[in-house]
Amino acid sequence: MKPAVTLMFMSGVEDGKSLTLLAESGDGTLRDGEWVLTVGRQDDRDIPLQRDSFISREHARLTLRGDRWWLEDLKSRNGSYVELDGEEIRVQEAVALHEEQLFKIGRTWLRIQK
């Protein structure tokens, strides 16, 4: 079975919406056993977020390795963040996301729905 993921938009201009991506539908890239999804303002991103002006054209990458998602900032101007113990922590290098953990790209908070 090919991977699938649903992203829940927890705040920002897409608040309350969700987005489901399926590897078998060609969403993202399957490479060396990993599923890679790009996030950014460009239309050709796997997760395009054009309405958030704080998001770079190519802002971040989500990678599924085994059963765990990793978030990596792609040297964006406004950064990517994870919520940890009630605080926003800027992503400096690829970080593993815990189940239901909130993360922020631009001004948009998201959560991976399992």
C-alpha cells in the first residue's frame, strides 16, 4: 500500500481546512523508500500555500521515513517552527514530528492527521 497523509490547518488563512495527499496519485516524490512533500507558495509545490505571504516559494519539506514524518526548513526567510511544551521552536535542521505535533510554516499552523 502506498502512503497517504492528511494535513489539518489549525490556524492561518486556511484555518479549519484539510488536505489529503496520496503517493499513488503522484503527490510528492517517492525516493529510496521515503515519501517527500514540498511546501511553498509556488503552484508546483506538493502543498501550495499561496495565500500566506510569510511563506517562501520553496519553504519546507516533509519527509516520511518509515512511520515517522520529518520537517525540514529550506532556508526560508520566515522559518519553520514546531510546538514543543507550549513554545515555538525554530527548525534549524530536519526534526522528527511527534504524533499530533503542531508545526508552523509562515503564519500557518498545521498538524498531520493519523
